[in-house]
Amino acid sequence: MGGSVSHILKVYVSTEDEEIKLECLSGMLRKKKIDLEALTFLDKEFKASNVEIQKRILQVLAKFDYNLARPYLIDFVKSDLLTVFQTVFWYVKDKSADWLDVINENAVKINDNETFCFCTYLLKESGADYGTFLIPFASHQNVEIRVQAYYSLGLLKNKTDYLDTFILGLNDEANRVVHITLQALDGVKDKRLLKYYKTIAERFPEEQDYVLANLNHRLKDFSLTNKTIKKVNY
């Protein structure tokens, strides 16, 4: 929906068609700014709208008036964590640290990969050491969540503090988890890892899912390869 904010609001008010209303709200999201009158209208409209319209209004409010949006975001935490995490990350990622308590308090509710991914994006943006939060997810039954957990651990500057968790990843039954854990260990030159690297070399006599390629990247730091490490006793 193009045109001025005033025009978009007139179209919004004049229709009962949900798709057109959503297009109007998307049009507002593309604006660099909207005036107080429009925000006041959307604030009232939020309370009278269905959930899908509320989600889009919430995005507009978050982008243009975070303080106005925040109570609605808090309320959405009860029913839709994904919408909250997406809205904060897309429009006010500089406020990510505000949501650390919410993330910690609702960790047990996070059981799908998309919600978990956006959760980790906020954790990274917050600047906090989120390693302890990720530890339970490194053993989650959902392999996609485990992959994202190890990827996110690998972004930490103090990832050597979580060596025990990385070792779990190196022994994971899923090739993709082993692969991402090896990548995440880039820069970690701890000899305690060598016996687990040897186990991987023995588990993968031939390349599968780029595991050996990443193993050899890690072994290069020790002047070893997936073949020579098999001859070393640990």
C-alpha cells in the first residue's frame, strides 16, 4: 500500500477486508516516520482487532514508538513468543537486553526451531554471556535446535568456558550437530579435545556431511589430520 500515512489510514478505516488492512499496515512499516495521530489511532485499533491484525500493528508500534509497544509485547509473551522475538529483533534490536529476563523466564516454552533462532538472535544482540542459557538446548530432542545452540555458542568470545558442552556436541548422534560443533570450535586449541577428535576420525572413515573437512580444520592447529590422529594414543 503506497501513498501518505493519511491516505493509508483512510483506506484502512474504509474496509473490513483483513488482507487490505494488513497491506495498509505493511505500507506504514515502510515509512521512515509516522505522526502521533496515526500512532494514537493504531493504539486504539490494536485493542479492537483480531490477533493477525494485532501482530502487524505491534510491528508498526515497535518501530515508531517502542515505549507504546512494550506493554503489548509483554502481553504477547503469554501466547506467542515468536511474534515477540521477531518484532523486537526486526524493529528494535538495540533494545534486546530489555528482554533477557523474559527469555530466561520462558525458556521452557521454547520448543520449535524458529522461536529458538530468534531467541538466540536477541541474546547475541544483547551483548550478554548467554552460554549458560544455551546449555540445556544443546541436548534438546530437536536436532535443529541443537544445531542452532552450538552455532550460537560458537559466537561467544569466552566459548572455552563451555568446553564440556562442546564435547557433548562432538559426540552427538546427528552428523549435522557434529559438523556445526567442529565449526563452532574454531579458535579453541585445547588438547583435551584431541581424544574426541580421534573418536570422530574413527567414526567417519569416509567423508559424510563435511564432517572430516571441518575436523581437519580443527586438527590443523595441532599439526594433525583425520588419518594421523588415529595413530596417537589419548
